[in-house]
Amino acid sequence: MIHTVGPTYVAAEDRSGLLASCFRESLRIADELGAKVVAFPAISTGVYRYPLDEAARIAMRAVRETPTDVDEVRFVLFDAKSLAAFEAAYDDVFGA
């Protein structure tokens, strides 16, 4: 298990880089550990109030743009709304 803490959303401050860093650094650590599969939740979208659609796009871009030896990244999501946001972000980022 790799633990990461996402940023709290603040409308007046762009914290997208901090959120993206959660994914990049987790993948870096996964590489160090030799992990081939990583599962992420919707980081910061709960009590830290990051808007779901924006967080999903940030997550997908970070995963797409991070060089890694990880073979598979899964997003383990709590509800249908989260799934829909991450599916839309996947389509936007990966062009599916």
C-alpha cells in the first residue's frame, strides 16, 4: 500500500499541480517497489472537496504523462457519479 494525501480544494488557489503530484509520486514509489498494478481512489474528492470532474481529468492526465513501469492503473471508485466522471475524463485524455 502506498499512502498519499491529496490537497484540499480552494477555489481561489490552483492546487491541480499538488493533486497531480499525488499520482506521479505514487507511481514513482510503485516503480521503486516493483509493483505492476496500482489502484487509486478519487483522491481529494471527498472531505477535501475537490470537484469530481476536475479531479478525474487531473488524475487521468497525470497517469498518462508519468513515465512508469506499472502495467495497469485502476481507479476504484465509490459510486456511479464518480465512475461517470472518470470514464468521461478517460475519454477526454486518452481519446477513447
